[in-house]
Amino acid sequence: MKRTKIASTARIPLAESLLLEGDVSDVLPRLPDESIQCVVTSPPYWGLRDYGINGQIGLEETLAGYLQKLTGLFSEVRRVLRPDGVLWLNIGDGFTSGNRGWRAPDKKNPNRAMSVRPDNPPGLKDKDLLGVPWRLAFALQADGWFLRSDIIWHKPNVMPESVKDRPTRSHEYLFMLTKSERYAYFPEAVMEEAEQGRRNRRTVWSINTAPSLGAHVASFPPELVEPCILASSQPDDFVLDPFFGVGTVGLVARRHRRRFVGIELNPEYVTEAERVLSSVVNGVPKRNGIHYPEPKHEHQPAFLEPSGKYRVRTRRDS
């Protein structure tokens, strides 16, 4: 596989879809100003998972440090977003650690086990819900973002929890934020069915979780990404995911003839994303060979280019 090494200060031009391997803090400043129409992303949640890679977000010693880190990164996202662009931010919550420094596996959810875990934030008690989504939303609002909507992602098939003293959590938040007071939004593209016909989309989205497309154990489903992209972009626009994982946003962007920019720190996920994106034609998995229908748009070929053409390695040790 071809990897292109570029200087750490070089600007990254945007012409076609790109998969960028590197630290988001290093890569984002190199993207052009006001080049992205839509951002759909889900950063690592605080204190919930150790991905085992240096530079990862989510294991900051304090919740305040985590919020400060993300606020700074999304300030850079705001720079690359077009004036009428939209950010869709999925973020989950958690509970205080009780200062144990670890988390035991749940017999119904073994992936929750961790050997390292941040202490309780100041002012919070053992067993307190952290309230991370709204703390982050308010921090971004204070930093200049317009907080336009809070969407409840209801998970009908949520993973069971071994708890007896509270309800099982079956939702996460998806925030819609904008750079400007007026922005691109296409309500007709995401209308929902109702008894009296179609209506404006509501703020509770019932979408099942889905098996990961690759090695990532916490990727969001394509059905959650799709309405975000359709509501706030048009064909040929650039869609950014600064925490690309195994490429779900890229997959949906391709399906709807958008170009994507994906940034991912973990080389294993980058490899999986390449595999996922190279195994589809027009957003559909290849079966019985490759078919080449007539391209419908100048920047959307009927088949994906070989992975080496859009993967750029941008690590500090390059």
C-alpha cells in the first residue's frame, strides 16, 4: 500500500476524498479554511474505553481537561467549516469511577472492562452521572458555536446492563451545532413518515445499534449518520469526520455522492477503514465482482479508487 509522507507544516489540499492517518491535533490545522460543508463525528467518550494508543482522547486525568481538549479541537473544526456548514456531534455519558482507577467487566457487556480510569471529577460523588454531553454542548456554545438542536438517539436494541438501582440507559445525544445564525439545512431530505403523510423530522431517532464494520468496538450505525449528511450537505460537498474510526461516515458519504475527509489516529482502524471503503461500490458491498455503472457526478466515480490514492500518512514521526 502506498503511503505519502508530507511535511508536518504542509497544507493538505482537498480535491477528492481523503483518509488521513495521524493525530487530529496535527491534521486539522493543515486543512483549508472554510472547505468543509458538514461534519459528522463521535469523539471517544471520557473514561469509558482505553484504545491502547498514544495520543488517544478520552483518558485525560480530569473531565475539565477532556472538555478543554475537545473544545479546542472543535474550534479548529469551526475554522474549516464553511459559513453555512453544520456540525453533528454524537457524545455519550458515563458515571463516576468511585476513584477505583479501573472498571470490572460486566457479564452482559465484557467490553466495558478497563485497567485505567480517571478519578471522580471535583464536586461529583460516587455513582453520579457525569453529564458529559451537556457539559460539552455548553462549552462549545460558550466558545461561539450555535447550539441548534439536541437529538435523542434512542437504541431499541440497547445492550443490557447489570444494574438494579436505576433504569438501563438506552439513549445517547446527537447535537446539531452551526457556525453561523443562518446555515444550509434541507428539511425535505429527511422528512419522516406520519399518519397524515410526511412531516418535519422530530428530535427522537429510534435507530438500532449495529455490529461494527471493522475492528472498532464503538462505531455508530450508518442509519444515524445518513440523515445528518442529507440534511446539511449536497452532492459533491465535503463531509468531515475527525474521529473516523473504521469509516462509517465515509461509507455513507460515498453512498450519497459526497466527498469525505476522515482523520484517524489508530493505524489498525485506518487499515480497516480502507478495507471497508474499498469493498463497496456506490455504498453497497461488492458481490460477484465489481460493476461499473455510469458515474452520476464529476467527483463521484462509479467505483472507489484504490486505497493508496486517498490515504495520506501524517504522523509526527514520518
